[in-house]
Amino acid sequence: MMITSRITISLVAVCFFGTASFASAKEKAPAKEKSAGAGTSEYTKGIQLLDSQQYDQAVTEFTKAILANGKQPAFYEGRGFANFALQRYPEAGDDFSKAIELSPKDMRALVGRAQVFLQQKNYQQAPADTEKALEIKPDEIAAIKLRGFAELGLSQWDKAIADFTNAIQKKPDDLQTYDRRALAYRGLKNFDAAIADYTFLLEKNANDTEALTKRGYTYSLMGQYEKAIPDYEAALKLNPQDSDTFSRLQWTQGQLKAKNAPPPTTTTAAPTATPEKPSLISQINPLYILIGIVALIVIAAIVRLITRGKVEEKSHIIR
């Protein structure tokens, strides 16, 4: 007899829970042959504990159920979700894998394992499980959203937008999906569409600090600093201790100041007068004149020495 799981799938992939020590069951499975209904009461108690968020105790009861009857995929599936809530992702992944091994069409286990992959940033493997889950139940919103999360991790913005839009059409009041779609729009640089999604979230909750800071950041990416500043200021009024938003506000204010600053004035330098061509006389160096005079004197002295004592030729004219 296959026990049908009573677990309602919820997207806990974006939530964080406190950790506690693993309370594993110590007892061994009975030696006698297990009946088909063995472990049902422990499983039922585990579901109740899971619903009341008593995750450690739930793990214990699911483990008892598995020890009583290890052939029921629902038992592993239940323990998988309890382990996931406790952020024990490897253990949760093993439980979901065992449930899938026992029942390949266990849609909840496929969705659960996809969440584990996403928490481990294994964006390549997560889509395969969501695809199988959607083959089993095409309208399963959890699987559609998880596939969108994986596509975000892979920077497949167009595919993520399509999945989140599909999820919104099926469940228009799921505000988280608008936030994720806005992120995909931003990755695609479709800033106007991202602003529209953030604005929708703020219309639903004007005190949504995340939507305020994200819309402000998107405005700053558009260069619309004058619109980003009011969003940052509103977010800081709600959470004055948010140092990241304060830093973004300061940066944006600086960008706006630089954007509105008047252009620097450029002064035209007066034209430089072209120097006059020096006259020939101004180009004569006095040193050159002195050297010339000395040379003439030396030449004259040499000529004088050569001609001294030389007999003058007599005229042939008879007087």
C-alpha cells in the first residue's frame, strides 16, 4: 500500500530557519517482516510536527516511520522537507533522491530536490527536476517558480520572465514573484518594466523597504538620480540602521550633484604677437666685428714686414 503524502508544497527556498542538532532515531527496525501499513502512525505524527514547525521532532518521527517501513517514498519525502527547513541540505537531498528512486513520479520530492539544488547554487541540475515535476503536473506553481529561480541563476532573463509571468497569471497575489520578475527585467536592462513591478509591490505595501531600495537602485541605473533619492530616503526612515542604503543614498546624491553641476568655463588665451624679423644690423654680433678688426690689423702687419727693406725699382726715364 502506497501512502499518499499530506505535505503541502511551500516555497521555503528563500527562507532561513535556525539550526538545531539532528535527533536521529536510535532504534533499529523490527526483525519481523514489516507490514504495508507499518510506520503510518509515526508518519502522521511527523506531519503534525512539520506543520507546527517542530522540525527536529518531525525528523525523529519520520525516521521512525522509515525504520518501520523503508519502502514508502512519502516517509523520505516528509523527512526531506523537515531536514530542508533545518538547512540540512545534503540530508534533505538524499531523502528526496530516495523518494524519487522509490517513486519516479513523486512530484513533491522532485520539487523538494530542486529547492535543495537552488540552495546549493546548483542551477544546472535544478531545472531538470522542475521539468519532470511539470510533466506530472503542468500547472504546479511551485515548480514554475523554482524553474524561474534557476533561470535567474543562469542569467536566462527571458526564460525567467516568462516563468514568473506564468506564475503571476496563475496566482496574482504572490508578491514574491513580482520581485523576482523585476530582477529578471533588470538583468535584461528593461528598467521601465522592473520599475512597474516594484511600484506594484509598493502599492500593496508602502512600507516595503526592499521594494523601495530596489526601485531606487533601478532608478539610479537609469541615471534618474532625482527619483532614486526619495526611495532611499523613505527606506532609511523605515530602517535608519541600513548602512547599505545609506551608502547608496550618498553615492546617488553625489551623482546628481555632478549631473547638475554647470559645465566648466573655458578661457580663450590671447593670441601671441608674432615676433618681428630682426634687422640685419641687430643680427651682427659685436664680437664678430672685433675679430674682424684684429684680423685686418694682423694682415696689415704681415704685409708691412714683407715689404720692409725692399729696393724700389729705378725709373728708366733719363732726367
